[in-house]
Amino acid sequence: MLINFSDTATAFRNKSDFDLRKSYILFSTLGSPAIVKMGKGLTEFAFKSGLPVKGLIKKTVFNQFCGGESIEDCGESIDKLIEAGVGSILDYSVEGKEIEDEFDRTKDTVVHSIEYASEKVGVPIAVFKPTGMGRFALYEKKSAGDDLTPQEEAEWQRVVGRYTEICDAADKFNIPVMVDAEESWIQDAVDELVTQLQMQHNRERVVVLNTIQFYRHDRLEFLKRSLEHAEQNGYFYGVKIVRGAYMEKERDRAEEMGYESPIQPDKASSDRDYDAGIRLLMENIHRINFVCGTHNEASSQLLVSLMAENDIDPGDRRIWFAQLYGMSDHISFNLAAAGYNVVKYLPFGPVKDVMPYLIRRAEENTSVRGQTGRELGLIKAELRRRKQEKHQPATDHSQV
């Protein structure tokens, strides 16, 4: 089966002409690295200085990429997406916190999102970010295999307790939870903890999903080992696969510290391993659930084709497609229209606290080749189509 990702009528059917023009202006701005860099500096300065910029940010970049400031604020966006057959993943996108009270607040918010999802149509999966549960430096020390001090060990056990509380809630309310991936030098600690939780919770079904970033050249082998471990230890394996989000930071650190970069040599290598990962997961579909997180049409079509070849129904709940809210609607809505399980990452949180996430989104749009141009081209095509449709003469039925 072939999906027509150029069907802009389906892709933007829930957007007004005004919405599309506003998005066009925003993506045009994001297409300029110089403007994004200047905007980042000005925004950070404005918040530190207490300048009243929240309203402007909320009406522009925040509304494009976020669902609201609270879980309840996201309700309208969730309802609008589900009308088109697209689900939502509530993503508490507050970043950069380093104190215990903030980690507990984030944990409580994630648990609340799971409880909310159990009662709200259209929220089939939950998610959390590891650095929302504990200090970056603690993950780094744990990943390096260094001995923790008694105080750090107690701190780590609190991190484990937060993960455990979230996964217990996911199990109780039957809402699978994904653990996002982080930078390579803290990922080992995350992987080890998530594997322990999968062994505990995934005995009868997938409750806990790890995340694999295929911009790393070692992740295909990691996926193979993970599948073997699950098979040998009798639990179901859950995973979200993505290409990745920290490429430039990873390369800079490797060069600065003099070790081999964990990043693929080029995009073609990432694409190759990502698609190989899809094939491997399909070969093992009898014991796994997975989320294909991608803004790539070719990878999406590959999974659609493999599902057809293996006689797997488009609505099979073991397989999901995922994209970020505010981006790649041509993939999300056209897949959903064809009956596939699709979810949008729907970030939320106070505007000021979500700014690091929004800045990263802006920087990624300038660095990912073709991303902004593709969004702009699709919006232009839809506006042109609507204009032509409005000017088509009405059919004369008087002679029928």
C-alpha cells in the first residue's frame, strides 16, 4: 500500500487559512539560522529581565509546537487531533531543573498525565524525560561506572523511586509509558534502569518502552542485544525508535575530550540503520510493541509496506507512528486517514519553563536539511489548492 504524503487537503484539513498563513510565517522565520540565533538570545534576555514577552511567544512559537501550559489546557488540541484519528502523547517539556523538589513535581505531573490519559479519549501513550527525574551529573557518574558517594547513592535511589512510581501507574492504568533518550554519556544508566523496569512490568504486555536514537552508530547492535535479552528473560520488549536530537553536541564533546564520536558519519548511515531497525522489529513483532518516531516519508512508507507484506492490520496496537506536534502533518494525518495508529508528541508546561524545548525545536528546524523547506512547500501547496478550489465555477445542474 502506498501513502500519498502529498495530499495536503488531508494533511491540513483541521487548519484554517489563517492558521496556515501563520505557520508559514513562523517556518519562514525558523529557516534563518541568524534569526533563530538572535531570537534565542533576545528571548533569554527578556525572561531574565522580566520583560513582558510571554504573550507574544505564546501566540507564535508556543502555539505552533505546544498544547498548553497545563494538562487540562491541552484538552482542546487533543480533541481536535482525535477528530482526525490522531492520538496525543502528553509531554511535560520543562527542562533544565536540578533540585529534588522540581524532580518530584515533574514525576507527579507525569503520573497525573497517565491518570488523565486513562480517562481521556485520544491519549494512548505517556512519556517522560530521564533528566526530569534526576541530575544530569548523577546520570553521567552512574553511566561512567564510577562509585557513588553514600549521598549520591541515596539520591540515585530517589531517581529509581520516581521511575518506579511512574511505571507502576502506567501498569495500573494500562497506559504504556515511553522513557525518552538522552545524550550518549548518560544513556547507559538510563538503559540499565529501563531494562530492569521492563523485566518487572512487561511480563504479560508492554508497559515500559525504551528509546533508541539511530544517529548513534552502535544502536542497531544495541537493539539486537535488547531483543535477545527480552527473549532470554521472558518479557515483552517495548521501544520507540528515532533518528536523534543531540548530534552537534555529541560531536563537539567527542572532539573536545578526544574520544571517538558515537555519531554516524553521515545522514545516509543513520537512515540505513533506522530502516534496518524497522525491519528487525517487524521480524520480532510477536514479542514487541514499538513506536516509529520519524518525520521521514521513506521510513514511514517502509513500515507501511512491511505491515502489508506481513498481513498486519493498519490498526494493530503493537505498532505506532509518531511525529511532533506542529510538524509533519502531511505524514501524521495521511497515515491516520489510511487507518494507521498515529500519535503526536504534545508538549506542555509554563511558557518560560518550556523555552529550552522551543529553542531546541527552532534550532533543529534550521539544522535538519530540508525540514523547513518541506513544511513551507506543503503549506504553499495547500493554500494554492484552496484558492483554486474557491475559484472553480459551480456546476450547472439546470440541464441535468
